[in-house]
Amino acid sequence: MSLENDLQHPSMITRIAIGKAIGFAVGLLGFVIVPSILPDAQPMFRWAMLLWYTTFGAIIGVYGVFTYHPVLKLPMPWWFRAPIIGAWLNFVLTLFIFDDLKAFMTAMFGTSGALSSPFWFVFEGAVIGLMIGYMCTRYGGEGRATLEQDNMP
């Protein structure tokens, strides 16, 4: 069975794998870049970046099954859902490691730089979430079809 044939069938496993792979790549980029920008950064900060974005990708992959908001009675397409989830997750990250992110952003942009606020990570989460959401939907499908057993070979 070819990869192209596998990608024609919606699959939650494919969505999660793609999300985790992209998240891991983004986290690995952070893991490698952090020491060059902030040499005093704790090793836990670097590992947090790597593991956070891997989990971030998996969560966006899982949420691809929700294409409709049951309370608001509104559709939730991938281009709306994924950036909202990504922004929310990075907002939570910012609240937990605010001081480390502030030191990182200050080292990158200076104390009076327009981008020196740690809350820019919320925007970054939306952008990365959009990218992950697109790739997960493109290659893993979305909606209830990703959960159906009929998709199994």
C-alpha cells in the first residue's frame, strides 16, 4: 500500500503524527536556538520548548475531529480552530514561564524593542497552530471521518 493511498483516507493517527512531527521540528529549532540567544538559559527551558511544541502539535492534531461548535452552533474550520488553540496554548505557556520568556525576548529584541513582550509568543502560537492545522487537515483529514473504523485497511 502506497503513502499516497494512505493519505486519501482521513485518520486521527495521521493527524496526530503530523502534528507531533511539525511540533517536534519547531521545538527542536527552539532547543538549538535558545543557547545562542540566551546563553544563561536553564536546560529545563530548552527542554520545555522541545517537549511543549511536540505536545502542542499533538493537541492540534486531536482537535481536528471538532468541526462544529455544539453550543454556539457554528462551524469551526481548520483555519479558525488551529490558530485559536495554538494561541491559547502559548498563552498558558507564557503565564507559566513568563520570566524566562521575558529574558529571552529582551536578549533578542532589547529592553525597548517593539517585540520584547513575552506575550508575542501568543501570536507565534497562532501562526504555528495555523501551519500545523493546515498540514494535519491536508494529509490527515478532519471531522468524524478521522475516527471511523472503516478507514482501516
